[in-house]
Amino acid sequence: MKKKQAVRKAFRDACLERDGYECCTCGEPQFEDNLEVHHITDRNELKDEFKYVPENGITLCNPCHQKAEKFHQTGGEDWEDGYHPDTLYTIIISPWSVDSIEKYRI
């Protein structure tokens, strides 16, 4: 396994384990293959060493992941209720917030 793949796998595994292998927003039971790990703040906006840290990841099912992506797709102009990054950070009890991540940005 290449280093980048190993980093991504470690990130995914850490988030899945922390979140109990279930969607953090709807809580619907899912097979592990149906779960996705969402970067709450787009990883492309972060310095390399912070792109794959569990404090910025949350386990979601595909429908919930699509709702969370709306924030990224609209440049932060629009989001689904319950899927704003600050709400997602709160759900996973992350020390990060939209206001506190400036030091991690590129």
C-alpha cells in the first residue's frame, strides 16, 4: 500500500471506529461499505499535515454525505439544516470549528 493510500485508510478507519460504524447524522444502520467519511472542512483548503486528521472527519451514509457536501459545493453560501460544518464538528466533539481552523488552512 502506498503512503497516501495508507494515510487515507488510517483516517477512514479512525473516524469509523470513533463514530461506532454508523452515520452520525441519521443513525440509520448501514453496512460498513455504505458508510463514507466526510471532510468537514474541504481537505483541499488545508495544509498537508491536516488534510487527513480525524478532528476533521465524520462518518455519514451516502444520502447524508450528499447533504453535507452542499456546503462545499456552494462555497459555504448554502447548506442543509443540521449539516453546517460547525454542527458536524459538534456532533463528533471535535476541538475544531469554522472559526478555529484558520491556522490549519493553506
